[in-house]
Amino acid sequence: MGYKTGTDRKQLTLLPGTLDEYIPEDHICRVIDAFTRQVDLYRLGFKHTELKKTGCRPYDPQKMLNLYIYGYLHRIRSSRRLHDETLRNIEVMWLMEGLAPDDKTVCNFRKDNTGALRQTFREYVRVCRNLGLYGEEVIAEDGVKIRANNSLKNHYNGTVVNNEIERTEKKINEHMDALEKGDKEEGKGPVPNGKDIKAALEALKEKKERYEGLKERIEKEVETSTVDGDARLTMTNGEGRKVDVGYNVQTVVDSKYHMAVDFEVTNNSGDAGNLFGMTDRAKEMLEVEGLTVLADKGYYDSEDIAACEGNGVACLVAKRKPGGDIKAEGFRKEDFAYDAKEDAYACPCGNVMKCMRTGKKNRGKEYRVYANYGACRKCQRKIECTKYTHREMWRLGCQDIVDIADERTGKNKDLYRQRQEIIEHVFGTVKAIWGCRQYLCRGKPKVTAETALSYLAYNMRRTFNIFKESKLMPVFGRGKGG
């Protein structure tokens, strides 16, 4: 018994007559091409959509956009690898109509159209809304950490730079001592090579000047990266490192089919303070007056939640656990009952604590201060309550609204549990399956363009899977070659 046999390489075959015959009718390439043909690339801001009468003819932006969407759908993000695909991949040949731009041209398309690629993602969201793929009621928000094209060695803060400056100055002093010693012992035997020492001194002085320049930048920016200047230290969580240099991509996902609604690339390691801005953008994208947002405890910021509630967004956000040491004995904050109608607290001893003044703390947040100084002075159990002359209760000005949101979260635990499966579906696909764990480009605008391509590819794959029973193509319409 022999092996299975293939086709003789020298055997004459009757291949299909056109490229179009190689691509099945229900192939995702036809979806890519149909979408890019129907959008107004000039309105989105793509370069070379207006042709000049003179000069070298450019590549059609529609073809280049086809190439990038296909690449991000198939784990191919490098411009060199995309160029290789134009020469060997029949699907890419169909999308490009046989064109094979060099890798520099491919790279420049992404670099020159950062804003347009972001708008293309948003345009596809609008198309999918018209297809009914967004529920437009419940969204989930979270941040995903993606490494920058910048190693930890090329990231500096004040401590690192000061240590390097001290180390460099120490080496400069050692070389100066060696030169001085060589001058004194000249003619008495072997001496250090003065020429080599002077060359080393020049290199050390240049190094010191470079670090002093970094120190000036750090005084303004707290930290800085020398390769990707916009990247910052982030907690990676699950990437095998505790911290890395990267970006925190704030992402909003709709609950109906787990489709991305919008995103924002930030260089803040934490998520706090992003809830209002992202939900407001989601409302704009979905063109709705109200939403329900699901977010983890990293987003629990009282003023941010209150702003969302006032903007028509119902928040289901996990509450942070109180920081600091919890009193083992005595009266805790939870033992003081607040009466919203009377705007007063009742202490465990039954005394009424009324609002006495307003104050600010915790980064300038407005608080109302409640106390009953007379009752505290006479209280027999004051030692169980406070070590000071009286006890004060500090209440945020927006705490009434936050309490309503907290109560809503407690009553809708089943809905809140869906948060992780909604949002992590996107992150798992883009990072774990497609391998977008580190950006190839540098700088926030280019990184934003990369993210837009990743999320556009994700949404297109979701759309294709949802409508693969021949419903998608008639809606998009058939373009030339499709």
C-alpha cells in the first residue's frame, strides 16, 4: 500500500479563467470589497481620493483599505507581510485586482490615514446599526492594556534618571582622576592612555546631557518613553508582567451581538474617570437618549457616576471596598444612618447630626459635613466612636445620586454578571486569537489607527458570522468585481 498521491506538477490543467471564479459567492472578501466601495472615502478624509493632473499615479485608497482589513482579519498586520500576501494569496489578489504595492507604500497608507481609519470604523458601526445589529439599550465598558512599541529599558521616571545622572557623574570623576594621575606619573612608567580616557569622557558627557534633557521632560510629564513618547507604564494583568509600557484602550461594546460601539486610546493605567466620556460617545454613536452601562469597580468614581446619571445613562458599577484599616471595635461609618428627607445622620446613640458646613477633600471633591458638637461633648460612649473631641460625617454632594445607582446595581445582579461575557468577547478575539498584544506603530495617532483596524475587522467578522446564511451580501450591495 502506497501513500496518497496528489496532482502531477507537470500535468496540464484547465484553471478558472478569471480571479473572480476563485472567490466563493459567500466569501468574506466580497463583504470587505462591498463595504469599501460603498463608503465615501473622500468624506472620511483618505489621502489620494482627489487625483492630481501631474505626478506619479497613486494606488486606489479603496484597494489599500481592502488589503488592511483583510490583513487584520487574518493576523497579518506587518506592511512587509501584507506586501508578500499580494504576491501569493489569491484572495488578496482578488481584493487588490492584481496590484502589489511595495511594503513602504503599504506602511505609508496606515501612517497617512490615521484619522480616516478611525472614521471608517465609526462608519461601519453606522452601517451595522442600520442592519439592526445593535440593541442600543445595554452596553459594557472596560479597558484593555496593549503593549507599546517601546521596551521598559527605554522608559524613564524621575528616580531612574537621577540615578543614571549620579552614576554618570561618578564615572566622569573616576576618568578625571585617572587623567590627573597620568599627568603626575608621566615619565615614571606605564600610564593610562589619555586619548582613550578623553574619548570616554566625551561619551559620558553626551550621556549626561541626554539624561538631563530627559529630566526636563519628566518634570513636565512625570514619566517619559524615548521610543514611543506617548506610551506610559500600565498594569498588564495576565500578560506575564506586572507592569509594561503601553496603552489603555477604553472600549464600549453593545450587549446584543457583542459588537464594538466605540473606543478611545489612553495612556492612563487606571480606568477611573473614563465612564462619562465613553458613555456620552456611545450615546452619540448609537443616536439614543438613554443607555444602561455595565462596568467593573475600576470605574467607580462618585462624580463620574453622577454625571452619567444626569446624562441619561443608568450605571451598574461594582462598588469599591473601603480602603484603610477597618475598625475591629466601636462605631463605624455604616452604623450612622442617613435620612434623606431630613438631610441628617442619626448616630448609634440616637443623636441627630445636621449639616454644619461644606468642605473639599480627595482631589477637590465637594462634601457636606454633618456633626452634633454638643451631643459629642456629653456622650458617654465617645471613646467607642472617635479619639477626637467630636465625630464628623463627610458626605459627597452627589451621594444621593450615587446611592440610587448602588441600589440599582444590587437589584440587577443577573444583568451585571453579563458584563464580562459581553466585553471580554472582544478582547479575547483581538488579543488572544488575532495576536494583537503589541502595537507595531508608535505614537497615539498611529496606535489609534491600528486599534480602529482591529475593531473594524472584529465587527466585520461578527457581522459575517451573524449573516452568513446569505443575508449580508444583498444588504451591502454588490460592487464591481463582486
